[in-house]
Amino acid sequence: MTECSESIETVETKYFTFANPPNELALESGEKLGPITLAYETYGKPNKQKSNAVLVLHALSGDAHAAGFHKGDKNPGWWDVMIGPGKGLDTEKYFVICSNVIGGCKGSTGPSSINPKTNKPYALEFPIITIKDMVNAQRHLIDHLGIEKLLTVVGGSMGGMQVLQWMVSYPDKILSAIPVATALKHTPQQIAFDEVGRQAIMADPDWKNGNYYGDLPPAKGLAVARMVGHITYMSDVSMTEKFGRRFTVNKQPLKFGVDFEVEQYLRYRGDNFVKRFDANSYLYITKANDYFNIFNGKNINEIFKGLKAKVLVIAFKSDWLYPAYQSQEIVRACKLAGVDATYCEINSTYGHDAFLLEVEEETLLIKHFLKTVLNGYEGLDKNDA
Amino acid sequence: MTECSESIETVETKYFTFANPPNELALESGEKLGPITLAYETYGKPNKQKSNAVLVLHALSGDAHAAGFHKGDKNPGWWDVMIGPGKGLDTEKYFVICSNVIGGCKGSTGPSSINPKTNKPYALEFPIITIKDMVNAQRHLIDHLGIEKLLTVVGGSMGGMQVLQWMVSYPDKILSAIPVATALKHTPQQIAFDEVGRQAIMADPDWKNGNYYGDLPPAKGLAVARMVGHITYMSDVSMTEKFGRRFTVNKQPLKFGVDFEVEQYLRYRGDNFVKRFDANSYLYITKANDYFNIFNGKNINEIFKGLKAKVLVIAFKSDWLYPAYQSQEIVRACKLAGVDATYCEINSTYGHDAFLLEVEEETLLIKHFLKTVLNGYEGLDKNDA
């Protein structure tokens, strides 16, 4: 269907720097960070009341470029399948916003940004940030865009944690929320996988305690970190379907070169990541994930107390990195707090990656959910629904 | 019960070097390796007919020291809970043998051994070895010990692959077999985890293409490899039970130092491993695992054709590295070939590590199984059974 396969045409990343005093953000750690720039993109148009805004929140290695094409680039944004005319997040109806998280390396202030106090990149002088800090920064952007209330906040994995944080930090600023393939807190297994990635980066002598800017990056360490990640994003079944035990065509003569297709894939993914991601950002952002614990000393029934937003929780059967039981726990927390929550577990074999790949079912779920949210909502222009 | 808690007292590792011409082993790769030394230990005594011999096969990081204590060492062998007077492998009844695999670093010929052609350590001159090669070397040891037929061959994980290889390579040399927590072939996910470990080692500049002997070993890379391994040996549940989200008492002031107990545990395990294991052995042995595919072009019903040995297959519910479905596939291959096979799935939360930890149930299963095997078997002295 043409209406579903259309993409937004050329898009440009925009930048917003907190311009009002005190020009900085009080972080959860107690430190302060500023000035802060957020890279962001928007798709579709705001209606008169700006009541059709959807905030999309990206995962660990994502960025502000969620949909459409950058000039001269053949690859669309990371969630182009979901954002566009007639798509799950229909840009003919909604004003879709996506910003790069703080701590990132795609235009938002992060460890590779210039520290105004030293005129050098922050490196490890960058303060520890949390999911809550990321969301607080996004709140500044939303205010800047003049949006009173978001129609929905949606994201998978780390994006889903930001959704949960919006539900807790700014319950009155959201009409609905869609946390996908995520968790109320990081488990020790999730922490452990992140820690292995960090150890791989820090073991690389090119890391130099974070001071590698202007020099060679810790490419080998970051590649190993990404390889570990990729295994956890797939599933036993999806790897077997995709690679089996096939050997590569050009078997290398070297010992411990590439034998199997799965090895080739991992190396390719690892090497590719190094070209587009900053190792220090990887350290900071994984740490933010590991610190994430929305309980924060509360009982499960208190977490979402008073939240009026409707919630759609989506999980995937073969996701073993953020297993379905963690999404069920989110639903439980919602129900115990009297929140209107729906749970959908998609029967996918893709593993955690499913949140980016199971487009058809996710589209239907999100479309239908947003219709339900809009029913009876006065804020939206009649012709927008 | 005192009879079950007894350990074998002091034991010594023995060494056997293939002494007969051609003094070398024809490897599966086509290359030849020799002379070969195998480090091995024995517990209990052979009976007159030497018909009470049990061959124990170790996993990736194991060695010949399966039970009892080395002089001055407070730590017993790696499967001491299973081998000893009155234990699952009762040394008052059985003559238990365990040898270090070729390619290893605990006394058997491996990449850190001296290459007689160069008088230097083999390093990457060491030929690629397979599980079949390991078993062929063990066969030499068994012949050397004058054993006609093994009462059983038993091992978990990579040890289990050797068990399966014994079932295929030397079906007439075994009366029974106990493959534990293992698989007929390595899946792409299993290969992928091994490959990440190898990449971590090879990314360490101290690896020097394998030529680090006499110098600093690639300690950081090997530690990262071991950390990845440890995550896969545990389970989501066992990690949550063991560590939760507890912070370490002495929170380090450094950024990206140890925050959580699970991180401390992984670092400890990683650093500890470096002291006792050779990085090149890690490369060779994981590669042997990844090449393992007992199908070898055969249909599943042909793999164990003609095997008369009784088989006990043991799996663990929470083992996601070698999931139970892989053990069920072993049983299926046995049944389709008319082999007398029993399947037991132990309801453990320990993950893959369960094969070393679920002692009580494993002991009962193995004891009972060996009794069944001995019933009607003429080879054993009456007073041994």
C-alpha cells in the first residue's frame, strides 16, 4: 500500500540550547550541567493547540534522526518504518518529535562536547547522568516547542525507560504512554552485559582514561562491546534462522579469522558501530541504564500513583534481554495504581530487536491505541483525529 | 552423612606421553601433532579386569584435577563434590580418570607447550584441534592404562561434547555414557559468545598475535572473555538471587569503577581467571567447541547407529547457554538410532553452572544409572557392584 510505504522526505536535525538562566540542569547526582544543547528532529505539523505532539524516545545507540532522510543519505532514520504518512505514528495526524539524549554523541551535549570551563572535550569530566536527567532535558525542549501536554511518549528498550520516567516525573504532561520492551529497573544480568561492554572499552589502551579525542578512539574495545550487545539483541532462534552454522565463502587462511557467517556479522556490526558512536557516550549511557530503578524505594503499587495517562505496554516473546516478565511487572505496577493499562505480548522470534522489526503488529497496536486515547479527548482539533 | 562428605586425600597429577611411534596424532584438520603429553589424575583403584573405569571429561576451563587435594592446596578438584568415597562417582567402587584436553594449559600439550621443531612455545603454530582430536588423545591414555572398555564416560558442557564424541568414535569402548548440559552441535548463539571472547583477547595489544610467552599475557582481554562467559553460565534468576541490585560497600570514587556487586563479581572472576589460564588455549578450545557438530553430514537417526551403550542425558531448566531443547535433541538422536537412553531435566535456577552445583540430584541420577548399567554386566567383579 503506497500510503504506508511513503517516507518523510528530506529532514534536518535542529538544535536547541537552554537559553534561559540558570542555563544549566540540576542533575540527579547533585552536579550541574550546562549549557545543554539538544539535537532534535520533528515530523508532521503541530495543530493549533499543539495537542497532537508525540515524543519518540530512542534506545542506547539511537539518535534524533528517527525518520525521513538526511540530504544525500540513502538510509532513513532509525524508526522510519513507524513514523511517516499513514504509518503507526502518522505524520499527517501527529507532530512527532525525537531528540538525542544528553550524554549522547549525535548533537546533544555529551562527553565529546566542549566543556566551556576548559574549552576541551569533557571526556570523563562529564557528570554521571541518569534516565531522569535525560527526561528533564527533554522537558525543556517540550516547553521550548510550546507543548502543554504530549499526546503520547513512546520508545523501546532505553527509550521505554524514558517513557516510564515521563510517567513518574511529569504525569500531567502526558495523555498516554507506550513503553516497549523495557523494564522498571535493570536486573543484575542486564547490568552485567553492560559492564562487559564497558570493561572491553576501558581495556583498550586507546581509551586513555577517556582522553582520546583528537586521537585514535578505542575502536577495538568499542567493537567488542557492540558485539556483546548484538548477541543480546537477537535470539537463539533468530540467529539460527539468519546464520545457521554456515561458513563464510571466503574462509580466511588466518587462524581465528572469520569462519562462520555469524562471526562475520558480529565483526561487521562491531566495526561499523565504531564509525558512528563515541566510546565515552557508550560508558555514560549504559551506566544511566544500569542505575535505572523507577522503584526508587517505593512499593510497586506507589510507582504510578495518580497517573491519569493511558498506557500501552508492549513486549516480545523471544526478547531475553528485556524478558516479557519485566513488561508484565510494568502492567502490574500500573494496575495496582489504578492506571488504565493494556498489555500486548507480540509472538516474535526476533528477540529484543523485535521492537524495531515487528512493524506490522506494532503499527496496528499503536494506531488503535492512539485512537482510543483520542476518543473523547477535547484537546485535539476535530479534523486531526 | 560422613560417608558422602569425605574427599579423596592428596592426589598428584601424572603425565603420559605417547611413547610409541609414530609418536604423533593425525588431527581432524589433516595436520599432525606430536609428541603429545596428557596430564591426568586417577581416583580409586582398577579392579582385576579393569572393568570399573570411569572417564570424566572436563569443560572449557577445567583440567585433570577433578577431585581430592593437591599437596598444600586448600581447594579440591573441580568436581570433588561428585568424585570420592560414597559420592556419585564412588571411588570405593570405580576407578575414575580425568585428563586435561589437548590444546589446554594444565599439563597437556597445548599452545603454551614447547614446539619440538623450534624449541619455543607453539603459540599460533599450534594446529587447530577439535573435540574429536581431544577424544582420540584420550583413547591413547585409556589404552596406556590397559582399559578395554570404560564403564562410563561422563562430562558437562564441553565435557559432554567429548562424551558424545566417544559415543560416535569409540562405541565399542564404552558401556555407558552420561552427556550433561551439552549439545549435538554449537549453535550460532554459542559461537557468537565464544567469538566475542576471542575478539576481546585478540583486541588486547599484549596478545601480540599469540607471541606473548615470557612477556605480559593479554590479561585484560582474557578477563573480558571470562566475564562474558560467566554471564552465560548463570541465569537471570540466579544472578538476581545472588546479587540483586546491591551496591558494593566500598563504592569507588572513580567513574566507571565498581558500583554493583555483580560488577565486582565479574571483575573478580575475570582477574582470577587470568592467573590460571592461558589466552591462546582459550582461543583454541573455544574454536574446538564452535567446530563441534556431531551430525557431520549425517541425518539425526544415523548419528548413534549401532551404539550399544546405555545413555543418561541430563539437562537443567534454567540453562540458556545449552538449553534443554539441545539435550532433548540428543535423546531424540539416541532413540531414533535404537539406543537405550534416559532423559532427566533437573529443575534448577543455577543456569549452565547447575551441572557443577546441583550435586544432590545429579548424584542420585548418576548412582542409580550406573547401578542399572552394572546390572547383568559380567565384566565387573561381583564385589565391586
